[in-house]
Amino acid sequence: MHPHPAEEPPTIGVEEEFFLVHPGSRRLVAAGARVVARASAVVRGGVSGEFTEFQVEGRTPPCPGPQELRGELRRVRAALAAAARAEGLRLCASGTPVLAEDSGTGTTGADIGDHPRYRAGLLQYRRLLDEFVLCALHAHVHLPDRETAVLVSNHLRPWLPLLVAMSANSPYHRGRDTGYASWRAVIRGCFPCLGPPPYAASLDEYERLATAMAATEAMLEPGMPFWDVRPNPHLPTLEVRTMDVLPDTDDTVAMTLIIRALVTTSASSVADGDPGPRVGAELLRAAYWRAARDGWPGQGLDTLTGHVLPSSAQAQRLVDHIRPALRAYGDEDEVTAFLHRLRQHGSAAERQRARLAHERHLSAVVDGLVQETGLDDCG
């Protein structure tokens, strides 16, 4: 069963996390609360702090389609960029810090955002959080039925490594080339509560798994799991959290449209009685690692077949799978253009590496990210 063109497409929304960098040193600066206070006067409810003071977050309202989503992304980014500039800083969309903090001392408890959950995490995960200075893209698709959302998550699990590869934007970390396309994915893999969701045959099984995880203190709260796909605890959406933040809003829009089509295609399968393929956690973890290392231009592990295939071939399989939904919602051209950009110019991680090869200094990589974010330059 596929979405019918007459059906109303579910709304979509996006959360984006950004670093705050100094335009001279290009290093992170802890000024999140000040920037959020300024931006909140312009886009009330659309901005917030993040896990560290080196970061800020922008959120869109629910949007019916790509044009509305693109407009909201640019509106919120513009407010954050103006607020950052008023503080003498710039907004930078990268999954990991290209250069270290301005202090040069690394992340400390004093840099953690002022939120009880963040403070609880510091007590629970301890030195693991020294490296948890990461910026993500979260995509939301309206799906109020939590039971269906859990079964849809089963269908999404095999495709998550490909989403890592397509959105990879963190090859550098605190001044060093990691050799990976998404170092953010590697850091997240160190945490017992992050990564792909477990396979669950029902909402009850999903909640029992989350409760057991929380009982071991591997997870903060059973009602707020941080798996890469989850029924959002506060919103009637299915939330996909696996992607690095992307500097180009057109790429962000296209990734969100892919996820909407994948969610609705999967929901149709669930309605037909298909609970989703049982991909083993070990294979999925291996596929995540391969996607994080090699990114878009490399080979990836297809967890449905066990074969190693080029990411481009896997992407074509995904588009073929969701094409009826893309066409039903008028989104096929946006996604086709995104895949063309990937083939012609590479992923955001590849563009970072190309800039370093040309300019030979990581400060130029930061400049390029700020410029590509579409808001300002570091000059």
C-alpha cells in the first residue's frame, strides 16, 4: 500500500544545532545563553540552548511542504546568525568542532547548558561527556499513533546507516583529521543510550526496553529515549535523529523529505500487517561504523542483504522504494536535485576536505562552513 496522491501529506519539522565560533580564531566560544536571549526576541519559541554553551538550537514549526520548511529554516537561522553577530560571533553548521574551544581547556562542567537534564547527564556519564560537543539535524514527521510509530521505526532501522553517510559533516575534530566522514556518529556510538533503536514488536515492548535501560542508568529517563528514531515524548511526531547538521538548507529540506516519504511508506506497510525486517543489532552497528568512516563516496553495508554496496547505489534503492510517496507529495524533484548535488559536489564532509586541500588551513574550513550555512562569513 502506498500513499495516494489525494492524501494530505503529514507535516514536517526540523531541529538544527549550531556551533558559535569567533571570527578571528574560528574556535568555539561559550555564549549560547546570550545568543539565545537575543534571538528569542525575534523568533519566540524557535530557538533554545543546547547541551553546551558553545551551541544553540533552532526549531521550525510544523510545515506542510518544502517551500514552507525552507522559509522557516532560513528565518530561524537568520535570527540566530544576527544574534551571534551582535555578540561578535558567527554561526557554524558542523557535526563536530573543527577547531577546539577558545579557552583551549576542553569541555568542562562549567560549559554545560543550564538544564537539569544536562546536569543529570554529567553525573551519570562523567568523562564520556567531555567529547559530547556535537551538532545534529533532527527531522520530525507527524505521526500521532505511538504504536504505529514504533513499528515504523523497525522499517527505518535498515536505512539509518545510509542517512549517516548522506548527511556526514564531521571529518575534523578539535584540530585533527579523524579519517572519518562523520566523527559525530563515532562519538555517539560510545554511549549505551544512543544509536539505532531496538527492534520492538509493540509499543509495550519498546517501553519495557527503555525502562530496563534506564534501570541500569544507561539511559536518563525511560520516557525520553535518545535512540536515533523515536516517537517524540512531547510532540505527535516520529523523530529521526541520526544526521549531522548540514550547512546547506536545501540539503536539509531534501533529507527531511526523504525521511517523510520513508515514514509514510513504512506506515503503509505497517497498516498492511508488516512489522518490519529483523535486522540484527550487530550488523546494524557494523553498518553505522562503515557509513561513519567512508561516508557518501565510499562503500556501505546494506543490512537488508548483507552486501557491501556503494552509497550511491543504496541511495538509488531507497529512492526507488519511496518514489510513490515522493511523487504523491510532489517532492521527487527536490530529492533528485539533492542526489545530483551529492554526485557532483560530494557530501558536506567531502566539501570540508576539498576546502582544506585547496586552502591548507582549518580556519578556511570553518570559513567555508559559515559561508555555506548561508548567513555570513568569518572575515
